[in-house]
Amino acid sequence: MESSGSQLWSVGPALRLDRQEPYLRLQHVTLFVRDQDRSLRFFVDRMGFSLVADYPLSNGYRWVAVAPPDGTAIVALVKPKCDDAEYRLVGQARQIVFITEDVPAKYQFWLERGVKFLHPPKMPPWGGIFTSFEDPDGNSFALVGFDRITQELEQQRRRASEKLESERRAARELEIARQVQARLLPQKMPHLSTLEYQGVCIPARHVGGDYYDFLDLGRECFGLVIADIAGKGIAAALLMANLQANLRSQCAIASDQPQKFLRSVNQLFYANTADGDYATFFFTKYDDKTRRLRYANCGHLSPLLFHRDKKMERLHPTSTVLGLFEEWNCSIEEKQLSPGDTLVLFTDGITESVSDAGEEFGEQRLCESLRLHLGLAPQPLLASVLDEVRRFSPNEQQDDITLIVANCR
């Protein structure tokens, strides 16, 4: 009783996660009774226990079990047949002990509900306080309490309260982080005469490492960006914010000097992150007058360009990822868009979404879904693709999902 850190009065089941030893706990204590329904009413209606189980067994018996409000103990109410050896044990139980932090209060509560006590609470020579009572069959139970019980329960309540407050605080902070990150994504969409576009980012957790942006580069030029930070959660979100800040601070030179712009973004990202941090990155400058794309694909999944005849080409990488190398360069490629063409950018959260059978959604399914809905405007096209991904992978999302669609008018 005096050992520190005692778990004797633990009020909840503990599940070990290490699996070093097989799981083991006490299943129940058997109480032999004459009438299961009568005993069930006694424990549930009078004593406030919970019904754990009540169903017939294949051998003709009925399995009935109840449990007190706290802890993990279960009492099985078993009705033996008159010719069973266990029938003589009905009313003979004396070894079941219930423990509480306030014996007088529980005594008074049960007494008013008609529980038959054998004597009022008293203090025995061994310390503490106890009383005993009987069920309708004459089985006798002890109700005991110790000062140490009260102390440990209060400590548990305090720890539980502190943990709950910590979880609430963490949830509030995560929600604030989610709102802050949402504001890092495009809040305004530059108007274009020859291109209509839409994007969406769905983090796997409250915050994530996917990023997309729409940039007004001036002189009727438009910048479109998508990136995928290595990792997930808070760490990836911080790197995403770092990349966004670097990108926005340098975008003034993006239109005239895209290679210099990207080298500068890489240099800042490399200098401000730890070894091994990196991002796949795709940047394109779109000229609203000529419908011409100039792009750099920095290790990102190849965007898909669908032409009016539904033929498709991929915008393959032109350099490696951002942030891994201090000395870094890229090449710029060009594509001419025509009315009716559709450009689709995405992250691996879409293609690597997994079905219940363990199969990935994959690029082929993405292409089939896009071809099926190419006539739609960007917003309904996005929604249609995401619906197919969710139907294919209905379980909890494992990675951030970002998708951008741009239709050339």
C-alpha cells in the first residue's frame, strides 16, 4: 500500500503497445445465482452497475455479466442447474470486494436503494473503513476504503485533468496552425483572359507539407506553383511556410529571369533548412496574350497536359529537387497551349492513395478520370477527380492531396 506509483487503484484498462509479452487480464469473477433477471436488476437498478453482456450460449445457458462504473472488473451472473455441483455454491460467495474512495457515501446511496447491509461502516484494526452487504441470494460482498485510495484517485483525477487540458490546448494550437497555413495558400486569383484555373489542397492531418500558389507576375503574366515537402504534419508545414516565404519574396524576378528566381529560392531554402530537407517543385509562367508556358519541373511528379483531341503529354522534370544541394541549377522548357487544352498538376497524395486491397490509385486511373471529365470547368473537374479518389480509398487519408486544373479558353 505504501509503494510509490501504485497502479492498484487504476480506473481504466491499460493496453501495452510493445507486445513483448502476450496480453493478459482478468476476464471476470463468477457469481452463482438462482435468478439471473433478479440479480441483474439488483446490480444494475440498485447498485448502478453497467450491463456488459446478456446473450444465450449454444449449450443452453445464458451469459450475463455486469461491471461497476469504474475500473475493469466484471461479475458474471451464472445460474447453475439444480443438479449441477455449482448449485450448492449459490449464496455462498464471500470473497468479492469492491473498493471506493468514500465508503459512507456509497453505503448511504445503496442503503436508500434497498441494498441489504450486514452492518454500518466501521473501522477495523487493520485500518481503513469497510462494510458488507448481500445480494438477493445471500452472497456477501465487502465494500472497503483507505485514505491512500482517496489520495491516489485525486492524483489520477489531477493528472487526467492536466492531460485533458494539454490535449485541448494542443488541439487549439493545431487549429490555429491550420488557419494560418490556409492563409498561406492563394487568397486572390489573378484574372486571366485565356485561362481559367482552380486548385485545392487537403492535408492528411491538421496541417501538411503540400503547397500551391497563383502569382501575378505583371505584364499579363501569371505564375502557377505546386510543391510537395518531404514529410507530413507540423514539421512539413513549417518547411512549407519557409518555402512560401522564400518564393513570395523573390517572385519579382520570376517573369524576366525564371532561372535566377529558382536558384535564389533553392539557395534560401537550402540555407534555412536542415540537411535532408527538400521539396519537389513545379513552377510555370503563363503568358495570357500568347498562351505560352515556360516551366521548370524540379523533381516533381510530371504534370499532365491534355490537348483538345484528348492526347496527353507529360511535363517531365528539368532539374532535381529544391533544398538538397547548395550548387543547383535548372533548365526552362516551353509549351504552347491552344483553346481546349487542360493542364493538371498534382501531388503523390492522389496517385498513392491506397484501396482496401492495398492497391494504389496510380497515374493511369488519374488519367482515365480526367479524360472522362475533361469537358467540365476546373471546379467541377476537381470535385469529380477527388470523389473518385475517395471512393477508391475510403479509409483515413494518409498523405496530403493537392490538385490544380487549368483550362485554356
